[in-house]
Amino acid sequence: MRKLRIVLICVFCLVLGGVIGTLGTTRVAVQGLVSPQKADRQPIVFVPGSGGTNDRFDQLFKTVNQHYRQHSILKVEVMADGQVKTKGQIVWRDKVPLIVVSFENNNDGDENVFKQTEWFEKAMQQLTKQYHFKKFNGVGYSNGGLVLTRYAERYPKEAQLSRLLTIGTPYNGLNASIKDESPMLTDLKSQKEHLSKKNGCLFRWWHNDWWG
């Protein structure tokens, strides 16, 4: 419960900071109803950690929608073969829909994080084409933060990750000392120049999160 309150506070800060904008109230089917004129749409994309499904943030979304105008919710699952499945609907005039991207293969491990980054990129290709947005904000829980960070580093010319909130993301694995650098941290640091403020990314580290 304490963790949920902390997450809510951070999401509300994004709301007050203008990340979540004014939404329409009429719900319509998603297919074929998004106009190219909606180029100012900037969704918040959530990525769960290992073992997490696209239902991982349901309670958070429910609470957010109780305190603000209704945000449309789209749930995306990327299959192991790269196929992208979607569930839910988007408000046509919704400039900031809430999108969850999860993975059929949601096991732990660095190799899976590498694969999930590629699958996430496939999902973003489809979503940006269908919903006509060029930027998005990200919330990554645990390994979901690694996926979003690696995406920002390796695909800087695609949909731009403007702001990133990470929660309990193990950037240095379970190592207690920063002097004992994990392979994942080495991988991330090798591309960190793409995460400059020039690219518009804002990172917040919690718990054992670290960036050098």
C-alpha cells in the first residue's frame, strides 16, 4: 500500500506538471478513428517487470481515473514471435492515453531484457503508426525500467521518450557496491550519451537505482 501511494504521488506530479492533459469523455472504438491531426498526442507508456502482465497497473489506473478526467487505457502484449496484440479502447480526443506494454515471455534475466527491448520497439512502431504520436512518457517497474532505458538509448530516432520514471529498477543488479559493476550496467553505460537532457529525458531513480 505504501508503494502504491508513492507511485500515485509521482503520477500526480506528472499530472500537475502538464504531462496528462485535457481529455475527451466520449469513448469510441480504436480502429481507424485516430486522425493524423492528433500529432500532439503524448501517451504514458507503462512497462511491468519480470512476471508482470498487462494487468499489472490496473489498481493504479483505477485510482488515477477516480481523481481526474477519464484516461483511456490500451493494453498491449508482444508475443515471442513479435506479433503485437492489443486490448482496450482509446478516447478519440485523448491526448494522453495510458498504455501498458507487456511481453508473452516475461521471464527474468539480462538476455530477456535485451529481447524485450526489441519487442518493445516493435510495439512502438505499430502504436506510433496507428495513433500518430512522436513522443511519449514512460513508467518502468523493475526490469521494465531497464527495457525503457535501453529503448531510449538504442532507438533515439524513433518515438522519443520524453520523461522516464523508474521504480525499483535494478540498474546494477543485486550488487551492493557500485564498484562491482553488473553486465547490465556496463551495457547501459555504453550508450548513455543518448540519455542527455538534450534528448528531453528526465530520469528518477528509486531504491537501488543508480546512474553514472
